Amino acid sequence: MPIIFYFDLAGPLALARKYLQDNNDPFFVLNSDVICEFPFEDMIKFHKDHQCEGTICVTKVEEPSKYGVVVYEQDSGKIERFVEKPREYVSNKINAGLYIFNPTILNRIEVNHFLYSIHKMNVKNFLVTTNID
């Protein structure tokens, strides 16, 4: 399974489209500044079990105003939206910088849109998974 490291921008993923769409397997994307023990096996199991297009790992923090917060339905894990450095409390779960995507997501990213953020994509088929503490 391919693993891609990136800095919050989806555009470069489009450049790897031909490699990532060789088969129908999901692929990992990691923020390049994340250092932790990665729960890869748990994440891929969750992703496949829930048959979603994207899975994003979140973690709990004490001070969410410094980070990109993920707002999601607690029961289903469906992501509603991202809030970058909220001024008012919306959640204490932040994007942990670990993603799994199905290759179909690449059809929504244009090569010439390098500054296109994953957080600005339609996330209706994305779910939240494991907390990293």
C-alpha cells in the first residue's frame, strides 16, 4: 500500500494519480511533520469495514484554537466540516495528519490546483477514526 507524505495540499496527489490508481487499493497520506506510532493496521481495517472514500485520524487536545479542528457526528463518525484555528470552541478533536483515501478521490483533484487543500474538499464520504494519544 503506497504511503504519501505531504504538507496539507491535495494538488501534489494529482501528480501521483497514475501510480495510485494502478489498482483499486486505498492509500495512506501523512502530514510530513507528524511523528508518532502510526495505527496503520487499525486505520485500514476501519476504512475498509466502513466503505468510505476517506478516513481521517483525529486526536484530542487541550487547546484546540491552535489547530485545525474536525467537527463530526459522534455516533457515525461522519465529518461535517473542518474549522481552522477556531476562535470559539467547536471541538477538541483535531486532524492528526493521517489519512486513508480510495483512489476515486483523485478524480476530484486537478493537477494545476497545487494549493487545493484536502480540508476544502467535499467530505461527505469521509469518516473519523482512531484517536492518537
